[in-house]
Amino acid sequence: MRKLTGALLASAIAATPVMADPVDDTLILNEEITLVTRTEAPEHVADVLGEIISGWHFRGTETRAMQADDFDNPGMIFVEQAEEVWNTAEGSEGKSCASCHGASEDMAGVRPVYPKWNEAAGEVRTLEMQINDCRENQMGADKWKYTGGDMVNMTALIASVSRGMPVNVAIDGPAQSTWEAGKELYYTRTGQLEMACSSCHEANYGNMIRADHLSQGHINGFPTYRLKNTKLNAVHARFKGCVRDTRAETFSPGSPEFVALELYVASRGNGLAVEGPSVRN
Amino acid sequence: MELTRRNAIVMGAAAILAASLPVRGNAAAGDLIAAFTGGAEVGTGDIRLIAPEIAENGNTVPIEVSSDTAVEIMVLAMGNPTPNVATFKFGKLAASRAASTRIRLAGTQDVVAIAKLEDGSFVQTASTVKVTIGGCGG
Amino acid sequence: MAKGVKPRVKVPKTAAAGDTITIKTLISHKMESGQRKDDEGNVIPRSIINRFTCDFNGENVIDVTMEPAISTNPYLEFEALVPEAGEFTFTWYDDDGSIYETAKKIAVE
């Protein structure tokens, strides 16, 4: 209670609503681990960003506080739901996720490196694709809808155990052509508004878009609990929303285009801590 | 009255005036307050309300009410379609007469907290919360 | 019973007799306000948790009347006195008649 009072007082004193610059603050999770929320940009975006800054810095005092404590973070409700699913056998093989992977905590280190090249399949795979591969081919269970509730909850569980670890997707070797395709999409203007991802998140981060703050558009915090719809939101659902807002026909969640875009956007945040499930507007 | 552009402007202005006259909200809120206080006079004093000056999203606005001697605190959002939000009754083992929750606000408006104190009197306080409209609608 | 309702509470495991502790509670619930309409324009009926109580060894700590203006996944934070070792009981009352309960024991050092 005292913490909330302090946070609100601080916001009242520092109330400068017209400023959209990232807030100077430190994200300490559960009073235990300090998360890297701003750091030097990786080499491949150093010419355009300089410093990479998590979307957490672009949010209000109360929203930032909500993410700093697992009890206060409503996204963790869904992590708990996924933990039950993790341990529940499903499908013709009678296996659960835990049957092969052990405890969910043992998945620490997985989120930071996805999307990732899969040698056997000969493609770059997102976490969602890998989960559905497990369900279909290891468990003999039905695939989940790409941005459905079960899927987004499971990706939140897998992200949550890697919180604090730096995003570190590989962009070279066999993943390079997918990464290049994603970069191409990032800078391609679409829709009636003729806007690219870069129009907002590179050229205008720190500025206001109507009454909201434009971030650098990193995805280290996904899946993210949005105050707007009070549920977890998958990264491809976010991409779809953004592309739709340029008044373009969007790609589908799980499409090769969005997989490539996810790899590229993730790589721009290489070095930022995994935050999922984060809390955003 | 024929609906001309001029009349529409006049009506609009009248509507704004009407909306702004009873500053403390609508009739429903008045009824709720009367039901809570039994018609007793409501003063100011031992009641505090902490709410953000600007809420990032009206769906989830953190608030805190506190008092040293309240037995009961009612919270109202004067601009919501139904103004009642919550009523906190403190029991024998409440260590403080304080509580925090997260509320929905339909738009920029006054949030009001009314406390019934141990001595049977009623006090109130209010705080204006600006609710921002999102960015690109995404 | 509304789907996927799950209560969570945060209570310290131990306290000294007479201590004040902070309790946080969160329950997953849509809190359908009754103000929204579906795609066909029909009002979605109200379905909320309308009351929450916390008791300790049979004595009341707090009793909250909740309205549709309480956010999805209702969150409450308050302070309780711990006169002795015992058990906190938490109860949420749903519009549909369902009652969700959970309890937490606390030891006195």
C-alpha cells in the first residue's frame, strides 16, 4: 500500500504529461532481479538507434509498478494457468510438456533465442511453431490456434522463466535470409497511410501519437498484458494490429512474413532483458 | 423546433451547460450518497483518496482510499454510466482503514470517496482523473 | 460458475503476535459490466463478483461490496492485524451464485 502511495505521489510531482521521452527508472522484478531495460544497441541497428530502450520506459508510473511485482502483474494469472497445462498429459501419446522437458523452469534460456533456425525442418521457427510441432508430433494432440488463449498462455509461461536473460536471436548463418526478409518488411511502407514499422518506432519513438507514447517497438516484453483488453497479447496479434492501423491488408499470424518480421524485430532488441509477460497500455 | 445548424449549436451549448452545472455528477450518484449517509450532511476531514492525475487506460485505474477512523468507505465514479464502484467495510481485525483496488473509468471525471466515521459523521473527498485516449487505436 | 476463475492471495507465512500485515488478493474474472454489447448489438448480461470478504479465525478483516466499475481480474490490497496464529479465509461471491474460497495459514513467531 505504501508503495502505491509513493508511486502515485512521485507521478503527481513529476507530472509532465506533454513529455513523451522514456522515463528514467529501473525495473526491479519482485525486489530481486534488476532487468536490463536500456542498453547499447546491437551492431546491426547501431546506426539508427544508438541506445535500445524497452517499452516499459514509455509507460506510466502505475503501469510500470504493476509489472514489477508478480502478484500485481495480471499477466501472471495466465502463466499459472499454463503451468497446469504444462503438467497435464494430452493427446494420443499420453504425454505432457513436462514428460519431455521436465519442470517449466528448465525452459529458462529458450525464449531469448527464438525465433530460431530449425535444422531438421529447414526453416526459422517461432516459439509458437515449436510448441505446435511438439503437440502434433510428440504428444499426438491437436495444434493450438497461433494466437489463441492456450498458445499465448504457454508462451507467457516459457517467457516468464527467462525473465532477466538478454534477448539473443541469431541473425547470421542459415537464419540470415529470413532476417533480411524481415528487415525488408520492417522498412516497407504499407496501407493507405503509407507507413512502415520504422515510421513510428524508429523515426518517431519518444514522440506522442495522439495521447500515447511511441516506443521503439521492441518485443522483449511479449506476450504482453494490455490494460486496454485485459488479456495477454501475442506478438503476431500486435503486428497485425499495427499493419491494420496503416490501413493495409495484413499478413496472418504465423505467416512466413510475420515469422521473418518477428526475427528481425527481436534482433533489434538483442541485449534487452526478456520481460514477458509485461504490462502495457 | 426545427433542427437547423444554428439551433444545433445552441442545443449543444445548452447541453454542455446542463452537464457542467451539477458539478458533482448525476441524480443516481445523489441517490447513492443519500442511501449511504441516510441524508446526513457530508463534510470534509478524515478521508483520503489517491488516484492518478492521468490514467493511462480507463480500464484499469489504481486507487487507494484511507482514513484513520472510518468504519466504512464508499467510492463513486461520478462520470460512469452507473456511478457506484465499491464500498469497503472495515472489520475488527482491519489494521488500517485503508484499501487499494483497480477501477474502470468511462472517461475523464471525478472520483469521490465518502467515509462514515466512528463518531457517525460523514466526510468526503474527490479527485479528478484524466483518462487518456490511446494512440493509433491498435 | 464462470469459466477459469482462480483466486490468488499473498499473505506472509509468519508474523509476530499483534503485527500488521499487508494482504493482496487477485481473482481471475471477466467482471462483465452489463454495459457492453456483442457483435449483434445485444447487451451482454452483467456477470461480476459482487462481494469479497476476508476473515481471520472467525473475525472479520474487511467486507467489500463490488460493482461493475471494478476492473477485470479484481485486485484488492488491505492491512490486517494478526493477534495470534491462525487462518485467513477469503471468499468471493459471484452474481451467478458461485462462491470461490481460499485460505492461508499464518504462524506466529
